[in-house]
Amino acid sequence: MHPFSHPLIKLCVFCYLYSMASYSHSSSVINVGSYHCPPFVMSLHPNGSPQSTSTGLSILLWQRVADSIDLQYEMRDYTLKGLLSAVENGNVEVGISCITITPERELLMDFSHSFYETHLAIAVKQKGYLASFVDIITNTTLLFAIGIILICAGLIGWIFYLLEHKVNHKLYSMPSARAQLLEAFILGLLFITKGPFNYFEFKTLSGRVLTVFLAIASTLFIASITAMLASTFTLGLLNTDIKSPYDLIKLNVGATVSTTSSIYLDSLGIIHQTFTNLDDMLIALNDGKIDAIVDDNAVLKYKLKQEKQQGRYQQISVLPYQFEKQNYGLAIKDNSPYTEQLNRALLNIRQSPEWQQALNQYFAEH
């Protein structure tokens, strides 16, 4: 009797083959989740819509990765918190968006290699012209710079007066000593703000030697003061109250719920309002309900660029501070069999011309 002719054996073999076929079929399509985060994921029906259509940098990256390893998938949109929970629970194999790799999240799930690097940023609404003017003229940095200029002008003018006033009637033409001292101060002020005078304007050897040394010093001084004042005027038009993230503790700040921005503010002990999305946060900032918002620099700048092209949020700007580096990666279910394949494919795609062109498309300054 053939060993496989027994009915019981046939039934066992059949069940085994059927189960293997079923397993193969079920494992050939994996669940993938995305989170609406322009320009990385732009969903037509965000936050829970099944089989919605999405575009963006992360979507392009995932499509190329999946194609390169011949991976079939079904995609569903989530909120950020929902997506992270789904990956952690194993309901989603891969999470795609602007998901920052953090040590806390790596305790609950795996991550691919980083595919984009950015940092956190602060956005504020510009003040009106009157408020900006008041801030500038009362700015301590500006007042300090003016004080330094006046002191240096007086000192230089006084030294040249001692050296030259008896022999240089061209520079000190007024008859009274008080008027000549005023001329000396004006000379020092011009020396500080305009730069060195002609060598032959001075009659004494000491005055000419001093002119040479001051020529070098005044050039460096003028450059330093100019840089200081330029920074003061630029920030004065934005928000002079914020010089670093630590200054946010004095303000009403907003961040998106469950993001690294919110976690970062918590770590600094900064009480803040949380919003479900960036759109609601920008509306609150524009309406004056909050003083500043914290979010990923790349996401903030892209969003504001799109909004300003539509004529909205013209007075909202991102401050020129870089802090708290962010690395985006694919969130992967813990102990996933696809992790190594995904990483190899991702590294290859990051070096491709198509990926560089996509980055330029979304982030190039026009």
C-alpha cells in the first residue's frame, strides 16, 4: 500500500498544503499606514480613511522601496498617534510620513535608516510697524551698540584734539575751546562710523601714526557693529522677545499633539497648547490666540510657502534658529522580517537622481 494512499494521510497533507497556501496569500500583502504631513505625505482623505490616495516625498520613497523588493501592500491613513499605536501593536507593518526617530519610540518599534534630516523651528507672527519700531528703539542690544559708538567717538576725538588742536586749524576751526571739543567729538564720530580719514589730514607724526592703527581697528569695529545692528533690526521685525527656545517659557506656545515638538517643550518644562494639526495651529497664531508655534522646520517652511502663495499668513515667519535635530525614518513593526530589505532599498533610493529631484521640487527656494 502506498504510504500516501491512506485517507487520513491524504487529509493531513491537504490541510497542510491549504494552510501554507493561505499563509502565503495572507502574507503577500502587508498593511501600511500613513500620516498626513505635507510635503512628505499629502492625503486626500486623512485621518482614518481606508484606501485613500496620497502623494508626497515619503510616499514616493515607499513606492520605490516596495517596487524594488516586490512587496505588495494596502495603505490606510491615520493620525500620528494612531499610526504609532498601530505600528506598536503590529496592526501595521510599516508607518510612512515625517516620523522622527527617537529613543523612546525605538523601545516600542523599529525604524529604518534616516531618509531626511531637519530640526525644530519656531514660527511667530510679525508685529505691526509701530510695535516693531518701539521694540527696536528700546532694544538693549541697540542701546548698548549706540553707547559703545558714542564712548569710542568721544575717546578718539579727545585724543586727536590733544595731539592736533594747536597745529591743525583745518580740523579745529572754531574759535572757542568748547566748540573745538564739539568738533573733536564729531571727528571721532565720523572716524567710527565712516572709517579712517586721509593720512595727510593730520599734522603731527603722532596723529598720523594713530590714524594707521585706528584704520585697522575701525574697519573691524564697523563690521562688528553692522552685523549686530542687522541682527537686531531683522529680529525686531519678527519678535524680539524670543532669542532661544528657552524664551518660549514666557509665551503662549502651540505644538501638534504627540509630536517631537510637544515632547521637546515638555522636556523644557514649557506649558503649551496642543493642536490636532498644523492648519489649526497656524490659524490660532494668525488670530493672536498663541504667540508662537514649534514644529519641524521643513514642514513649517513648506506649509507657509504654500499658504503665502495663496495670500494667507503673510505676517507669519520662521525664526532663524536651529535646535533639536530631527531624523525621519520609516516606522517598522518590531521584529519585522522586512527590516533589512527595507533598509537596503532605502539607502539605494536616497542616492538616486530621482530622490534628489524630488527634494529640489519640494524644498528648492524660488
